[in-house]
Amino acid sequence: MSDQHPVVTVVGDVDLHSAPVLRDTVTAVFGTTSERVTVDLTEATFLDSMALGVLLGAKKRLAEGGGELDLVVSTPEIRRVFEITMLDRVFEIHPSRDAAGLDDRAGAA
């Protein structure tokens, strides 16, 4: 059974230049829910500190409204970024969309 809530799917590199796009997209999704948002990083190839800052900011804003931000991180390289920065202790990280309770590509934003 899938928990239908907004999902933001990230493709490619998220760095200094593209992090603002991620921030704007996630912020726009906040308007549709105050409960739960998932950011799917399955197709992400690189995250820098700007991307991590965007995700932390989004988590904080959602939490202030009683909501949650979950991540789907299926690649070891991206997972390692969260482990090195110890953000794997901050975020709820799922290894797949299925493990996050999402249908394959259902509700992608």
C-alpha cells in the first residue's frame, strides 16, 4: 500500500548552480502538504554542501509545521555523503522507493 504524498525526484548533479532549483521545487511542494514530503535521490549523481543545506532547510521548515522530510537514497556514493557528514542520523533515509512506501514513480513531482 502506497502512502500518497508529494515526491520530488532529483536527477543529475545538485550543486551551487542547481541547488536553488531544488530549494524552489521543494518549497513549492510545501504548499500542497504540511505532513510529509519525500525527496527521491535515486537518480542524483552528485550532491555538494549547497544541496545538503537545501535539504536541511527543507527538513527544518517542514518540522516547524509538524511535517516530515524523507529521502530515498539508493546509490552507495550518495549514501556515503550522508554518512560522512553524519546527516544519515538526521534524515529518515530509505534505500528504495518501495522501502519508503511509494509506488514506482507514483506521485512524482
